[in-house]
Amino acid sequence: MKQLIFSTAILLSFGVAAQFADSSKNWETLAGVKYEKSQDEYGEIYVPKFGDDVQKMNGKTVSLKGFIIPFEGMFEPKHIIISSLPIAACFFCGGSGPETVAEAYLKEEVKYTAKPVTVTGRLELNDTDYDQLMYILKDAEVKVD
């Protein structure tokens, strides 16, 4: 009986790891956020309230497939923004929401590319520092697809 429980726990943990490695599903899961109106010293703000599935990803290694967002004069080879959508449709340029982008702090420098990339790192949820995005990948690595 103990062996069955242990085996089941191992299989479930691999299933969770596989889920977070599936970059297409991860963007769908990250869309599970709502916003609550609040106030700060500058006026009205919207504070993210992460759904249960998003909270389960917090602190886990996840992969996100998307596009590096270039910022003129601001591209940093070890700190990038990745969008689930091409540049013309990204949150900053089009009709998407902030749940479609993530910051990534990289282990190694990368050169900008317009090609799709997959960024893998430890996800941190951010609902307090409004100078950063709400999704942050730490110790991340980039693979050009």
C-alpha cells in the first residue's frame, strides 16, 4: 500500500512538472487573474488577484513561449520582457492585457531576436511592486525556437 501511494505521488509530481513545462498551457493559466480597484498616493490603481491555478505556479519553474519586446534604448541583455503575442498585438502596443507579458531576469545575456523564443525560469507573482510586471521569471534561460 505504501508503495502504491509513493508511486502515485511520484507520477502526480511529474504531471505537475510537465504541466508547467508546457508553455502554451502556461499562458492560458496565467490569464486566470482578476483585478481589484484600489488607491495609492497617485490615485486609482488595479491590483491583480491571482486565481488558484496561477497561485499553484508561484515559485515553480515554468516555460513561456513568446516574443521579446524591444524597448528603444532600454534593451538589457539579462533583463527582458516576453509577450505571448507578436509585437503588434502585445499588451503595450495593442488590445491585450498585462497577463500576456512577463519580465525575465536571465542567467546569461541574450541578443535581441524577432523570432519566437521560449523562456524558462522560476515564476514569481507580483501584486505589490507596481514598477514591475505582475509575472516575473527569475534565473531564466532563453531558447530561440
